[in-house]
Amino acid sequence: MSQEYDAKINLHLDINHGLDRVTELVQTRLIECGWRDQVRLACRKAITENEKHIPTVDELIATVTPKARSMVPDSVKRELLHELESILINVDKFGYSKSF
Amino acid sequence: MSIVGCQHLQSYKKTSKNKNTFKWIHAVFVVNSTSKSLKTKLCNSRCRVCKKRGPFLHACLECVFFGCHKHIREHAKSQKHSMSMDLTYGQMHCNQCHDYIYDSEIDAIANDNKMKSKTCKKRLFEIDTWNPTSDERDYLRSKTKKICITPDSTIGLRGLLNLGQTCFMNCIVQALMHTPLLRDYFLTEEHNCKGMSGRCLVCEVSKLFQEFYNGTRVPLALHELLHLIWTHARHLAGYEQQDAHEFFIATLDVLHQHCLETMPDLKPVNVGKNSRCPCIIDQIFTGGLQSDVVCQKCNGVSTTIDPISDFSLDLGPVTVGGRPPTSLVDCLERFTRAEHLGENSKIMCSNCQSKQESTKQLTMNTLPIVISFHLKRFQHMNEVKTHTKSKQKSLISSQMEKKISTTISFPEMLDMTPFMSRSKTDSPFPSDNRYSLFAVINHIGNSINVGHYTAYVRQLQDYWYKCDDHVITRATLKEVLDSEGYLLFYHKHVLDYD
């Protein structure tokens, strides 16, 4: 059941560009609240701190990700949650169950 | 100069099939241009190992494999496939170098795909690289000092020495130097002079901008500028005090002429039916004044539009005994009021082919980017004489000019919408016609020939400075708005596209 439901949700998100819309929304919000600048600063700091070796992107992701996650403002999280909830509520209404 | 990626990428690129693979994957998964590719994308864009959508979903470029950040690296290691592509931004990753790589050829393919995309994805265009030219490289290497603009920085503020009653020039120069659009024009070196050096006023102004914004704090002496003005506007020559407004108009005029003379490449800009002068001065300072003459008999309207670059506003009472204006908006209302032309000045009406009494109304057809208001504080005495004669009073003062010192209040933000011409072809969207104050010139003294000029200028959006020749002091907005005001400079708040 849960696997079926997952597939249904995924399909729903894809067909209606729901995921695209949500990603776009979150990106906009994160830029607006200054999160992106903070992360950029954190990355810069991580690069300049390590003088001997310039970190690769993968290493940078590993060091900055936990910090960046914790910096996401609660309001953005709440809005995202709300958005996802409203999408899930509408899943059955639109009834996109046809498969490719 | 082209960026060349690592050697592994070079050997990968050797086969044209591989390049096509990249192009196709980029078009489908990163740009996602057609609806058919959307289907392909949706069916495949999940990690083959953990069945999740990401984060950082990558595609292997050497076999058919999609993986999230963790699993693509594992795949590359176990299968010895070095090339993979990130599917969010389309960056290439080389697993032998353990990092993302940049390559001009790959970038060109990616850019080509982006341009063919049907929907614009902002994130794809945000990370464009800047390729400085060799000149720019050298310059950046030699100039390593950082200049930080803070509310306390004095960059852009220079005192100007008084060369014997040249305060009229100093205050106008201060106002021009702090005109945002003019500053941007000159600091980006848009003026490519083809004229004789040392003869062009535009070059002189360009030089002045460099002097103002290079961070030095020593006062400047403007003898070269003064000399150029003297040679090109003869009526201002000499060491007497001049009218700042007259100087302003003359300067704009000379600048406009020199722009056209020294830059023969300029082409007239066509806006609707009217062609506009392409020079920067007219682009910034000139608007269109519409004058509607309405015949009283047949109500026929004849409309003419004239270029206007300064607004001279009367301050005296409208009629004898009437209420004199007390604010800038009052003055503008009076300026745009329908005026009855009277019996003595009948105008030939083109509609009824006879001379008729008519009314005339002035309105703004097009607004300039910078509006300068001139409050007519100096009144010629002969006007006053006739006025006083009728009241049977004798004149007390013997001066030729009289100064009207009534307080005229002016706002920081001015909306010009009420003074615009109304036409049938107006777009349904209201345009933003707000203007913000950025410079005020004051005259201290009793007559046009004596006295002193000072200027208030706005710097860094919200900071005001009082420029009194070589002395510059910080001022408050209240001080500025409470000052008497002789010339007021407003800059358009929102710039429209032509």
C-alpha cells in the first residue's frame, strides 16, 4: 500500500510540476531571507580557513551542509510544510493515476 | 581565453559520440526543453540504488546510470567511470580529479541548450562566468586596494574652491556630480570623444567625475571648467556673480552641443513619432511639454509638443490680491492651469479659419529623468513698479531686482502624475511617476547680483551633505526640506524601458 501511495504521489508531483514549483518557491524564499548569502559566506570561510589545501566541492558540501541545514529559518520550513500539505490534500481530487 | 578542463575530460571529448551524449543528457535532464523529454526525465530521475530523487542527482556519462551524490561516487569508483554530470546545474564532474571541471567547449554546448530552452530557468543563468580581458586582468592585479562604501565614507564628496565669486558654478557642479544617472554614464566611460582635447566640455565633466570619485579629499579648483564655459558661453564671462540657474542652462546647452560634435556615431533615438536627441544630456534632462490651445468658439484643440529642460515657476500672486503659492505642488498646479489668453492675443484657429479667443494649457507629455525646478525668486523691478503704481505707493528699494523670499515647501518624494497630459492611447496600467529629491541649491542674500549660493546634495541614497564652496558638512533631511530653495533637482524614482 505505502509503495503504491508513494508512486502515486510522485506521479502527481511530476505531472503537475508540483515539485518544480515547490523547489522554485523554496529557492526564492531562501534567497529572500538571506540564507544563500550566509551559506556563501560559510563556504568562503571554509575555503580560506584551510590554507594548505583547497577543498573540493564534495568536501565543501560535506562540511557546510550540516551548518546550512540548521540555518534555514523556521518560517521557510513552515511555508514549505504548508505547501506540501496542500498538495497532498489535492492528490485525490485531481486523481492522476494513469501510468505511462 | 578559453578554459580547458582536465586531461580526462579531453580524452573523453575526443569521441564525438560522447559529446552528443553530453548534449542530449543536458538538454533533457538539465534544461528539459520539450514535453517529450519531460517524460523521459520523470521516468529516470531517481537514484538507481536508493530510489530517491536526490539530493544532487548525477548522471554517469559513460553508461546508463543515475545516482544521488553518495551513490554516483561509489558507482564511478567501482566501475572506473570518471565522467558524470550534475543534473541541477549541468556541471561536469571528474572522479579521477575528484572535482567539478570547467571547459569552454562544454560550456558552449550547455549554453546552446539553454538558449533553445522553452522555459526560462533562473538557476541556470545565475552562475555565468566572467572572462576578464587581459587589460582588466592587469588592472585588477595592480589595483588591489579595496574601497568599502559605508555611511561614513566620503567618496564622491569634494569641496570646490571659490575662484572669486564662482559659488554659482560650484553649486551647479555639485548638483551635476550627484545626479545618479549622469554619474553612472561618466564613471562607465561612455563618452568616446573624437574632438580636440582640451576643447570639449563633456571630457572636462568626465574628468571631474573621476576626480570626485577617486577618494581624495582635497578641494578642487575648477579653473579649466570655468575657462571652457567662458569661451563657449560668452555672456557668463567675467568675475561678477552670476545667476546659478542661467549657468545651469548654459552648461547643459554647451554639453549638449559638445556631445553631438565630438561623438558623430550617435544616432537619433526614435520614440514613437518624435525623434529624440541621442546625447546623454537630452536623454536625462529633457522632457516634452505639451501645450493645448483650445478655441473658445469651436472647441478645436491644437496641440504642440516642445522640448523642455527647466521649469521656471512663478512665485508671485496669481492675480493682484490673490493667494501666492506656498508649496511646489501649488506652483506646478499653477503652471499647468488652463489660462485664458484674453482679447488682445487672439490666435488663428485652424479649425474655424478665424482669429478667436482661446485658452492655453500646459501639461507634461513626457517626463525627463531629472526634473529641475527653478523657483523664480528674482523679480525684475519694472514689473514691480507698475504693480506698485496702481496701488499709489512709492518704491523703497532702489535695486534693479527684488527677491521673493516666501517659503515654498517642497516634498522629498514628488508625484508628477497629476501634471501629465491625458491621451486616449494611455495604457491601462498606471505608470510610476514619482520623483525623489537629490539636490537643492539655495541663494543667500537680497539680490541676484550679490549673495552666496550653497547646495545640498544627496549621497548614498539617504545621506545629505551641505556643500558651501570648499566646506562640506553633513546635513539632515529636515534641514534640506526647511531650506529656502532656489533650484530643486528631482530624479525619477523608477526608470522605465524605452
